[in-house]
Amino acid sequence: MDISTKITRSIHDAFTAVFAVELPEQILSLQPTRKEFEGTFTFVVFPFLKYTKKSPEQSGQEIGNYLKENLEEVATFNVVKGFLNISLTDHYWLVEFKAMTSSENPFALPQTKVKVMVEYSSPNTNKPLHLGHLRNNFLGFSLSEILKANGHHVVKSNLVNDRGIHICKSMVAYQEFGKGESPESSGIKGDHLVGKYYVIFDAAYKAEVKVLMEKGVEEEKAKKEAPLMCKAQEMLVLWEKGDPETVSLWKTMNNWVYEGFDATYKRMGVDFDQMYYESDTYLLGKDMVEEGLQKGVFYKKENGSVWADLSDKGLDEKLVLRSDGTSVYITQDMGTADLKYRDHKNDKSIYVVGNEQDYHFDVLFKILEKLERPYAKGLHHLSYGMVDLPSGKMKSREGTVVDADDLMAEMVETARRHTQELGKIDGFSEQEAEALYEILALGALKYFLLKVDPKKRMLFNPEESIEFQGNTGPFIQYTHARIRAILRKAEQIELDFNNPSLLNKVAELQETEKNLIVLLLDYPQKLKTAGSEYSPSLIAQYMFELAKEYNRFYAEIPIFSEAKEQHRAFRVALSAQVAQTIKAGMKLLGIEVPEKM
RNA sequence: GGUCCUGUAGCUCAACUGGAUAGAGCAACUGCCUUCUAAGCAGUAGGUUUCAGGUUCGAGUCCUGACAGGAUCACCA
């Protein structure tokens, strides 16, 4: 039994024995004791004064006395106002620590058989990935890892938006201005090359609109009738008809993009188990519209368009099929949801998509619920906030986008400069040094984007956002590297720190040692909460706390100069456990930790 | 305009879901490297939690109303 339930059970017994009242255990909950007070767990007595009929202080005292008498793990307690602070014995913490070190795998929870699909990334193929995609990808990847560590079976999926008017724009511009350029001939990465033509299209199109307006055409009309826009529209029609030449160009350009994306994904360290392409799925969902009509979930208007009336659920009416019988975005998503379920029989399906689509997913999920899909209750939109720049929102057309490839490259340069300034690469080979810069750069970037609560909007300042000190990825990586140095030394002097009989001789703990054990024991709970809340930021925060506490321990307490062998052994064992926990936790964030830095 | 989200130190973020004197990091200032990695540690300073009411033993957290910022409300995706 877990210690906090043991304590609450005993508190329950205390109420029965001392105050003659039977309270349900669920309402008796503990909280961690605040740092400025002594103790590990705190029981707040205020809500129960009506049962004790005594002052807060006295009620706390009496419950505390009962606990101390009846629970061998309880060492002392103190009562401040209505707060009963409980301290456990060093012996208890040491026993728990030893159990942890001998545990097979303390970093993952038992298997659950729950199947979860996590869809993330979902890029458009007309332009390269940017900072916003980084947050999306890191979140999706990390969430997947966290859910795996929670024992779930996870399928990472990526629904690529590879068709539509936007890609036609790049294609038209390429036809008009491309002169047969290719990634090979230009030396430009494929996704950037296609993105370049998307930008060219936009500029040329705007020029055309301007010319038309100067000729006296109204803006609305000019926008519709500009030759380039017409060509793009025509191309979309040709594509849908399967025109060989159009399809061939489309394939060529998309493949350029995929080569580019592959390189970017590789550097980001993310991957997928299942790819979906909108060119395959965009026609799905029409039969569901028919089904919905029959079930009376949808209705048809005079012009033939089909609508879902969600006013009973507090939402509006939503179009699900155009009057010309073609489908819209949500139709496609309905079909894709069915497809995913057919493919994987997932109990849960998580969509990692920005909060600008909150309404869309609200509507989608309610429609699927009305259509009585068995998976409907397992749908979840992990809605994350936008990443803003100091100048405001990123706008690709205004050139204020922070490109993902550029940013990662800049981060590596910063890591290189910083590391060399600190003179930390003595004894590193060229390759090792490069590998380290990469690890640090990506660690800093990922940690920066993941430490913030996903649903909150966040600010990214390219000049100063990503630091290497304080609450950062490199700080945690550094802590790991420090411990690895200790472990190397322990090995070198042949200290048998895992020897149980040596550890058994340790009888008492320093404060920071105990704090570390308490934190380490809390890891499974943190993992569980991060999984149920879909929040990598909880893991990130925990990592920081652990690293911080370890650095305090490191500064305060000597290891190898300690006289008693059992203390040397225990402190190395404790360090080893912290290092393993950091490594495991950072892996959940998609962050590697170095041996040296 | 309707709906939804957000508002906490100069800046970036926490606050265990209603508990104690609201905490970290950055920036500023003061100490600590001949000792296991100073990308570190210890400390100082920084707050009317946007504002006004309400609920109760107790509110950053819950309810109401302002104010500010953002998103969304397409036969776009």
C-alpha cells in the first residue's frame, strides 16, 4: 500500500477512535508540506472541526498523536494553526529507496491494454515547418511517450494535408516561373523550394490584383478573377479529375517536400507509426452524411446542402455537405475518424491541433457522438496555444515566420559558441563535440517549448528566449552529466555502491538526501498525472525540481571525501537513481542527456 | 455582436484543482572554484494575483459584472 493512503486510512481510524465519527476516506486527503515547514505530508483539519468540536490546534494534536502511536513510519509531527505536518522516519525513506533501486523498471507503469492514437504534426505540403509546428511536434511526440510510459499502446499518426488550393498555388507558380528548378539544381531543400514558389505565387497574385484594381475592377472581383488565381482553381479541378500531367507535377513537388520534411523530422527526433494523406481521405465521410440524414442527425436544405443542427448542444448549425454535393473539411474529418478506428480500434484518439480549431473539434466530436460512434467518448482535442513573437503573431506572408530548420541550426550554433566559451570540450573528438551541440540545442529548444502548459499561448523571443542557465533543458542535462562523472569515478575506484549490506548500514539522512528520495518516489505519480492530463509540462517541471534539488545536494554534501564507506555508497547510489530518473523523464520529453558536457 | 480561451514580480512561467507568509528562472546586486564539472550553489531586492463585488473558517483558484489581449463564428482548410 502506498504511504499516503496508509496515512489517510490511519487518519480515518483516528476520527473513529478519538472523535467517534466515521468519515469516508475519500474526503481525507493529504497534500505535500510546504517547504518552509517541517514535514512531508500535511493534513488540513479545518474542514473537520465540526466533527472534532475542538480547536484546530487541538484537533491536529490529537490526530497527530494517534498517527504517531499507530503508524511506525511516522517519526514526528507538528501542528501550525489547522495544519498537521507529518514527518516520516529516515528508516522508512531508506527502505523505500532500496526498494526503488532493486525494482526492475521504476520508470514505467504497468501495461493497460488501452489503445491510444495520437495525431500530431499534420503539415501542409506547400511550405516548410515553422516554430508553431515545433511546438506541435514536440508536444505530440512527448505526449505519445508519456502515454506509452503509462502502459498504453500508442499509435502516432500524421495526417498530411497534401492537396487543395494551397498546393496548387505553389504548382502554378512553379509552372510559370520555375524554369525546371529542382532541389538538386538549386541546392534548396525540397520543402523550402516549394515554399519559395508559394511565396512567389502570393506576390505575383497580389500584383495582378493591384493591376486589375487600378483598371477599376472591384477588390472582391479582382481577387477572384486574377489570372493566377484562376489557374490555381483550374489546376485543382484538373487534379481532382486525375489529369496525368497535373498529378505528375503534384507528385514531384510533394516528394520534394517529403524529402525536406523527413530531414526536419529526423533532426527534431520525432516519428510516426501511421501516415494518412488527405489526398486519400478527402472523399471520405460522404456516406456518413447519408447515414446522418437517415438517422435524423442531419437535415437537407432546399438547395441540397446538408447541415448538422447542434443548437441542442449549445452550438450552431454546421454545414457538412455543399449544395453541389462536395464535402468540406469536417466531412473529411468525420470519415478519417472512422478510418482511424477501422485501422486501429483505438479506445482513445487525441488530436494535437492548435486552439484556433477549438470550435471545429467541438463540432466534430459532437457530430460523431450523435452518429453514435463507439469511439466518440474517447476523442480528445489537445488544444495548444499559439507561439507568438514579440512582434505579434507569425505571418508567413509577411515573412515574420520563424523557420524550423533555421531555428534548429541557430540553436546548434548558439550551443557551439556557448560550450566553446566555457571551454568544456577538452577531450572531445570533433564528432563528439558536434553531437553534444546537437543534443544541447535540441534539449534547450524542446524544453523551452514543453515546459509551458500546452493550452497556454506562449511568447518566443528569438533574441533571448532560449537560455542555457536556470530553468532550461541544458541545466537538467548538465545535472545528468555531473552525476555521470561521479559514477565514472565510483567505477574507477571500484566502489560497490549497489551492495545492499553496505546500504543497510545507513541509518540517517541529511535533509537534501531525504528530499531527493521523496522526489524520486513521486515520479510514478507525476507520470500518471502527466498522462491523464495530457501534459508534458508536468514532467518538465518535475525534471527541473529534481535537478535543482540534486544540485543543492551536490553542493552541500561531500561524496568521496566522506569518511564512512556506507555513506559514500549510499550517496553514489542516490546519485545514480537521480541520473536514471532524469534520463527516463527527459526521454519522455524527447530530450537526450549527455555523459559529459 | 455571439461563443470560447487568457490576464500572477520589469520579462518568461509555476502554484498539487478551495488551504499556511503566492513560488521558480531570466535580468540587477552580494558572496562561493587548489576539494566529485561554477551551464552550479547560497543570499538580497522585486506582488493590492487587471479592477469591482459576492460565496466561506479560508479565494490567484468558484460565481457575477467590468476592463484588456487572443481565437473563432465560411458552401476555406
